[in-house]
Amino acid sequence: MLIRGEGSAMLTQGYPDSAKVRTWTDRSGSFKVEAEFLGLKDGKIHLHKVNGVKIAVPVPKMAIEDLEYVERVTGVSLDDD
């Protein structure tokens, strides 16, 4: 099923691996989501939320701590310089 919202297409399919779920926070600190990291592609962090919805969040919208996590697991530098 394809769901459109907040400027990005989202796919629902299965559920994330609960052992890999962590809390992700936006840069302002006002939005949090429990999700598994799926990957980094085209400047977006792909997450699988605990409700089964997959989302893609632009790198600049994520909290620094989450960007550091993505850098550690992918080996890719996300510095804005």
C-alpha cells in the first residue's frame, strides 16, 4: 500500500526488527519516532517505524546525534561543510 504524506511517499510492509529499533529525533527536538534504520540514499535517511510504515527523512532535518549514528553504521560522512 502506498501512502502519501508530508511530501514523501511511504510504503507499509511488515514491521521492523525490534532489536534494531531506536528513537529518532528531528533537529528541533519536537518530533520523535521509534524506528529501525534501513539505509541512506539520495540525502535521505530511510526508517521503518514500529507501526510498519517506511519513511524517508532528509538528512538536514535529523538531530545531530542521529546523524552521528548513521555515520557510525554506514561509514559515510554527513558533514554539511
